[in-house]
Amino acid sequence: MPFVDKYDTQPPLELLRQLMDYGSMFDRAHLEDRMNVVDVQYMGCMNPTAGSFNISSRLQRHFSVLTCFEPEAETIERIYGSILHHHLLAFDASVAELGANVVQAAIEVFSQIHADPAFLHSAKKFHYNFNLRDLSNIFQGVLRSSASLYRETTGGRLKLVRLWLHESNRVLRDRLICESDMTALDNILKAVTKKHFQDEDQELIHATPNVMCSFLAEASGNDAVYIPAASMESLRSVLEEKLEEYCQTFTQMNLVLFEDAVLHVTRICRVIDLPGGNALLVGVGGSGKQSLSRLACFISKLDTFQIVVSQHYDAAAFKLDMQELMNKALVKPGTPHALLLTDQQIVDEELLVYVNDLLASGNIPDLFTRDEYEQIFAALRKQLRPGAAANTREAMMEVFTDKVQTNVHLILCHSPVGEHLRVRARKFPGLISGTTIDEFHPWSRDALVQTGTAFLQDVELPTEDLRVLLAEHMANVHLSIDSANERFLREERRHNYTTPKSFLELIAFYKQFLERKRKEADLSIARLQKGLTTLKETTAEVEGLREDLKEKMAVADEKKAAADALVEQVLKASAIADEEAVIANTEKDKANQLSEEAAAIQQKADEELSEAMPAMERAREAVKCLTKPAIQELKSLPKPPAECLEVTKAVLIMRGETKNTEWKAAQKMMSDPAKFLDQVRAFDAENMTEETVNAITPIISQPFFNFEVMKGKSLAAAFLANWVVNIVTYNTIYRKVKPLMDKFAEATESKNKADSNLAQVLERVREINEKVAKLQQKMQEADEERQGVVAQATECQLKLDLAERLVNGLADENKRWNESMNELESSKLTVIGDYLLAAAFVSYAGAFSAPFRVDLIEGAWKADLLKQNIPFTSTVTPLDVLADEADIALWK
């Protein structure tokens, strides 16, 4: 029933009482709306052994109270006998006849459990509620048997008895919390089987292992059938293959499948394989509840769903997660899911309201809105087989609930430490009644050894036997804490809990400490070895340095002699170069003088010739003004003026026609105007003979023989007259300058000859200078080489001095370093036990007071190290391993 709040009321029941009193209620959001409830009858059920045992009398007065007693044994036998009998009809007769014995045995086991004080409900054993639901769960497992596998010829009778025994253990034994209770149940089961199955071999009935699961058949390629495991080895082999597949599909999961872990996986698979199967895994932290659950879900082809708790996570966020889970499991992709929930994730007790509803009825009321339900119903209708009646909302709600029970499974992992589980079980009875409980007991010694051996596989050890000894010592250390915890509680009244997580931390700390120490030792050994090698190499190099120094000094002497010889050659070649330089300077002065003379002559000739250049330019301008039409016009005159005849006569004379200077000769000369113009432009004014100039001079001296006068007669004749006058003027001046130009040519030739002589002398000087430079370069290189050899010899001498000082100074260090290296090599063996002791101290001893710590270290752990023949330092303490003198000084 709803939990009583701090005001000693139950709000949900008070609301129900108000509704029954007044038949109506108000909507708090809209107080003007009053909702009346009519034509409703109320029926309530109450479990007197779970939840809140009392309800308000104001509510109870509305009901007629009827007490339902537990059915008699005969009634129960008739009920379950009918169910089992119907199931066994297809079995062989000899097997089917055991059905009555199975029913009687199951009922008698329950009767003895109820009569045994060890199984009474108590604060510590709050989940010891053995009722008809548990009996139904046993027969639900028995009904998973198939006729084909339980033939008489294949031991079907024995198999059926062992199946019932297995289911009884799963439903009853897996929830027991202590060894004494389990022993009491084992005794009851043995007595009952001996009484009701007298014809069967009792040893075979109770032979171990007795494990039933369905995934073994699937691993062999067959359909999932509930069959027994042939041996623990074969079962572990299949689970290891599944674990490898899981690690390849999802993240790596370091699991050691010891016997208890294997059994827990099969138990979880057995629960979640059934519709409405939910598991409550009770165990301390680090016992493997979550990891084994993930593996079991993977084997059963269930997708694991987990919530992610944040700082602001609350019931509203959990409701959204549950909606997401339902959509994934029912709609898209519509695959079976398992909600893996831990007690650390229950940040608000209100979350368990949803969990309790899911466990109690397979449905969470008001999880979705009406429209959201309709969308889900529409998706579910598509999954129904044709002809299935699901037209009403009530029918679809049943389909919805059935689908939830089939595709949604809850695995709740909870710690038994403290009162949380007990209080929550009282507040929310579904946590016990709606789940199958699997109690994770403390790991056995074999489990601890197997786990330790597996996790130590990557640790480098001298022998494989030592690895097993280390694992056994770790197991002994872990188990020694149990007795220490009892004594600690008895003497100091303080609780201390040891969990498998502590054991895993012990392994992790040990591996971390050992690896770090080995790296430090290897680094120190390498450093010492390097120092010793350096000393050895230095000692060997001293003699080599002495020999090298002798060789370098001899080479230095040879290089010095060669450099001196090159100096003599350079001096001789330099003297020759100086003589040739004097000759070159003389030739250079001579060439410079001739060059100056030629330059003076050239300057004078250029000055006089510059007077003739204007005349030549004017003649060229006159020719440019002549055109073919003008020449054609002049040529076409039948009887030109006399002045024009004089002009043409002068032109004919300049061209060498001294005899025939008549007009016809002139016309013939101008017969091709273009050619005539080209000849006039190309006329050589410099090479006119003196006779030609003398013949022309009287003609051009006439008053009309100028451009201004002649242009009135004929423009072509005027330009020709201008050309003739300027050509004659240029020639006259040129002939005057010609001697100077000839003299300049002679001077230039003399200068060029002097320059050639000078070039030859300079070439000889250059060659000699190059030779001297090469000799100087060789001398410099030889001197540098000599200096380099001398520097090498000096450096060699310095190295030799330093090496001798180093060898002499570190002679004592050589001995000490050898001793230190030997000690480090020896410590690499003893550190195996020393750091194991330190790791145990860090993992377990923190909660204890100093006397308990001393007893654990000196009385238990060191004694076990000696017993296991694990190398360690007899005087070592955890502080010696965990800190050095510098750390301790820093603490102080």
C-alpha cells in the first residue's frame, strides 16, 4: 500500500476516500469544473505481509472486509497437479507418472520452509516471502520441458526430477543470504527427493552442475530449448565465445568467467527469457552485476537500455526515459529491451513509483497521453495477426500490456549494504514480488584466484608458477579482511565492508605500482650501465688518444714542411710578377700617349669637318624636296630656260659626263625619275675629283645659280641647283680635312698596335698573378691544414688529460655503481612481494586503526608471502615502498 508520510497519512488513499465519500472531485487547474463519478463499484486487495500493513479506518468503513486464507495443501496439489498433468500428456508414460511426485515434492518443500525458523521473514531477511507466486515460478520452469528431450530411453525421469530441483534452487535458493540458510534448504531438498523419488539415484539427482539454459542449444545451431549443461567446462566455453562476440560488437569488457559468474549469467538469462521476467540482483559493489547482466542480455538478444543520471535528473526525466524505452521496445524498432537500473541511479524515490508499477502490472499508468497511446496502438495493430480482435481501447491496452511484458524486462542491481533495499522493498512491494532475486554472495577463494590469475596475465614474471602464487596470496589477503572486519566490529564497534571491487583495486594498484617501480629500476640500471660503459669506453679511449696524438703531431710536422716549401715558390713567382708589371706599366704609358695624340687629331678633324656637315644636310634636304612629278615636269620641257640647262649641265658633270651636256643628255639622265632620285641620294660627295669640282665651279658661280632665283624658272631645277651647290661646298671642305683624317688613321693604327702589345703584356701579368694566387691559395690551405692538425692534436691532448682525470677520479665510483646495479637487479625480484604488500595496504588497511594494520601486515600478509614462497624484503613496510625520504620530508 502507499507509504505513510510524515503526517501519518496516505495521500492516495485519502483521495480515494474523498471520492467515495462525496462521489466527485475538482480539477485543481480549473476549480469551476467539478467531476462526478457515477456507476462505479470499488474493490481493493491488500497483502498483510508487504507494504503498509494498516489503512485509514475512514476508508476501510466503506468496504466489507473478507480474509482470503492460503489454500490447503490438497487444493494446491490439485491446482498444480492439473497444470502439470496436462503438460505431461505428450511425454512417455513412465516420465509422466512422475508429475504427481513432483507436485507433492514441491508442496512439501514449501511446507517445510514455512515451518523452519531459518526462513522466517525478518528485518535482515525481509525478502524471505515464500508464497504461491514462488511455487508458480517453479512450475513455470518445469513447464519449459519438452517431450522430445525427456524420453525414458534418454533418462527422461531423472531429467525431470533434476529440472524441478533446478527450478526450486533458482526460485528459493538464489535469494538466500547466508550459507546456513542454503545448507538448510539443501537438506530439505535432499530429504524431500529421497522421500518422493525413491526409485531414482539420489547421487545423480543431486550431482553438480545442475544448470538449465536455452542458449546452449542455440550455440549448437538448434532452436532455443531449455536443456541441461553437460559440464561446467562446456558451459564456460560457450559463454567465453559469447563474451568475445560481445567485445567485438560493443566495448571491451574484462570479465573472468569463474564458476559463480557463469552461474549468475545463466540465472539472469533464465529470468529475462520469460515474458514478464524481471531480475533483482543483490550484491556489493564490484561483484559484476552490471557486466554479467550486459552479457546475459547480449546472449538473450535483448538490447540494454540505461538511463544517464545528471545533476538535475528527476522523476520527470525518468518518465521521459521510460517513454523512450517503451517506444523502442514496442514501436520502433520493436525489439526486446532490458532496462538495466542500479541503486546509484535512483536519485529520487519517486523513480521507484514507475518501477513498482511496471513490476506489479506490466504497465505504468499515465505514462503516455491519450493521443500518444493511440499512436502506439496503431503501430501495435499492424503487428497483430489477421483476425485478432482489438477494436476497443481496453483490448488494445491488454495488447499493450502483453507486449510490454514480452519486450520489456527490468534488471535492478542493488547493494545489500545499509537499509535502503529493505525500506524500498517495504515502500514498493513490487521490487520483491515482481522480480526474481539473485543474491551475489562474496566471491569464493577459487573465484578470487581465477580472477587474479586472469588479470595478472599481462604482468611479466619470472615463472608461471609465481603468477598463480601471487593470485593465491591476493585471494588470501582479501579473505583475511573478513575476519578482521568481524574483530574490528567486535572490538571497536565500527563497520568495514569488503567488496570484490576492493579485490579488483588490489590487482590494479599492484600492477600499477609494480610497473612504475620496474620502470624506475630499469631506468636506474640503464643509467648506471651507461655510466659504467662510459667509464670502460673512456679507459679504452685513453690509449687510443695517446696513439692518435703521436700520429697527429707527425702529420703536423709534415704539413709544416710542405707549407714552408710553398712559401718559397710564392716568393719566386711574386718577383717574376713584379718584373712583368714594370714592363706592362711602360707599355701602358706608351699606349696612353698615342691615344692622346690620336684624340687630338680626331678632335681637329671633327671641328673642320663639322663646317661641311651643314652643306651636306642642306643637300640632303634639297634631295628630299625633289619629287618624281617635279622631275617629270622638268624632263618634259621641250625647250627649257637657259638657267635650267646650266643646272642639268652641272648635274651631268658631277655624274662624270663632261662631253655631252646638252638637254637631250639631261632628259636621258632623268628618263626614270625614281632611279634618278635614288642616284642623287646615293651620290658620293667625298670622292669627287678636283677636275669635276673645277668644271662645276664656274657654273655654280653664276648669279642665278641659287634656290631663290631658280625656283621661278623650275622648282625641280631650283632644288637640283641647291643640291649641287651644297655638294660642292661639302667636297671642298672634306678635301681640306682629308689629310688630317689620314693622319688620324695612322695614329689610330699606332694606338691599336700599342694596345695589342699592352694586352699581351697584361695577359702575361695576369697569368703570372693567377699562378701566384694559386700558389698563395695552396699555401693558405696548407697552413690551415697544418693549423687544423695542430688544433686536433691540441684537442686530443686536452681530451687525453680530461679522460685520464675522469678515469682516475671515478675509479671508486666504478665499484659503487657496480654494487648499486647488482642491488637493483636483485630488487627486481623482491619488489614483486614488496609492492604486493603495499598494494594490499592501500586497498584494505585504510579503514582500520594502527594495531589492526600491524596485525594484518606482520601477522597475516607477510606470513602468507613466506608460505607462498613469494620473494619480498622481510623488513619492508608499506611506507618504504609508497614514499621515499624526500616525500616524507615534504610531508613534515
